[in-house]
Amino acid sequence: MKRIFLFLVTNIAIMLVLSITLRLLGVDSILAENGSDLNIQALVIFSGVIGFGGSFISLFISKWMAKRMTGAIVIKQPKNNTEQWLLSTVVQQANIVGIKTPEIAIFPSAEMNAFATGASKNNALVAVSQGLLDNMSKGEAEAVIGHEMSHVANGDMVTLTLIQGVVNTFVVFLSRIVGHIVDRVVLKNERGHGIGYFVTVLIAQVVLSVLASVIVMYFSRKREFIADTGGADLAGHGNMINALKRLAQKEPEALPEQLAAFGIGEKAKKGFSHLWNSHPPIEDRISALEARAMSRP
């Protein structure tokens, strides 16, 4: 499951805000030293601040954002047997994987889905839909919870934040290099940066961001297979496989687009666009688990 499309959406806005802020503070002005050449050292620092700043701000607000987007209600005191079972399951799994018990929430949706997010493995949120609790067996639901708990225990939030930060840094850096070249070589502007620079930077940053997201999604898909094995270890291969088969019958669509990568699965894109999938096809995940189950003594 990937907490990276959350980053993609918020990072665009946050990177824009940080860019404007640093420009107002006069930082961006040093990138055209002496009115002609770029100050590469300053550009690298600038790019790192923008690239990692957006990613880490997104990470730190991810729990708050996820609750608002899905309407997830955190369980403080169980009100019924289902909530008590859910709480007990998460506490038990947290003890097994050696992390602090995450916040546990249920969000209102008839679809079967679940997600996990948070700033660290000891400051996380695990949420399941009401539809998942209503339509899956306890064993299947336990496997889905185990999948999400594995994401938390493996530190996927921080790992993907760092990857996103590196990608963002290169996007910011290269977009300004392209803008500078267009401004100086193509438009023959010899002093400062003209409108051509700023338009080129904007276009280049959008294009490079879309292309660079392929890298993030690749790592996201790899982490899904690992989380599936974690769910299988916590709840049994049979339960994890059956849960995925349930999802394969109707791939989850309940989460808002910005949170799609946070769920247990997503509607798979076909053809070339599969490069932007945050999850592997459910059929591939099932095959991987079945092969792993057969290879175990």
C-alpha cells in the first residue's frame, strides 16, 4: 500500500508554497549570480529544501489529512463487539511486530478497504472501512489489518518519504536548469531571468514530476508484496489469499483519489499507464503468496 499519492497531491501544493516563500525571502534571486550564471551550490540547497520540505510536511500531516478525507473515526472506547475485536487484533499484532499500538479507526464506506499512514512506526493510524468489517470473515479482515500493520512496522512511510524527497529534489533542480538554458540559449536573455525562464520552469517541473513519479510507484509496488507476506505471517497465508480474492472480485474504489495509494488495493490501470500504479495487480499478489505458501515446510 502506498502513501505516496498522498504525497504527490500535497507535495505539489507545498512545493509551490515553499517556492513562493523562498522567493519572497530573496533566496531564489541568488540562482542567477551576476545576472548570468547559475549558482549551482545554491541551487542544490534550494532544491533540497523544496524537495524534502514538501515530502516531510506531507508525512507529518498525513494522519490528520487522512481522517478528514475519509471521515475515519478513531476508536477510543469500543462501543460494540466488532470494535472490541478490531482493537484487540491491532494491539495483538502491534505486540508481535514490536511497535507502539497505532490509532485505530473505522471509516464510513460500504466498500471493502483499509489503509495505514502516519509520521513513523510508533505514531501511525490504521483504519478499515465499515464495508470490510461487514463483508469479510474475521480471518480475512485480520489478514488485511496485518498487511497494513506490516507497512507500519516496515517503516514504509518514512522510506517512501525519503524516496519522494530525492525525486522532488531532482525535479526542482533539473527544471531550473532547463529553464536557465531556455532563457539564456534559446531566448538569448542576458540579464536576470525573463518570463521565458519562469514559464519553462513551471512546465518542466510538471512534466518531470509526472515522469519521476514512475520511480516512486515502482518502489510502492515492491512494498506491497512485502506487506502481503507480513499479513500472511500474522494471519495465515490462506486468510491473506482469500482476502485478496475478495478484493479481486471488485477492486476497492472507496478512498478519495488522493488516498488511493493508502488502501489495501487499487483499481489497476492497464497498458503503459500501469507504470503509475501504486499497487501490483491483485492477481500477481495472489500468485506470489500461493508460491510462497507452497515453498514453506
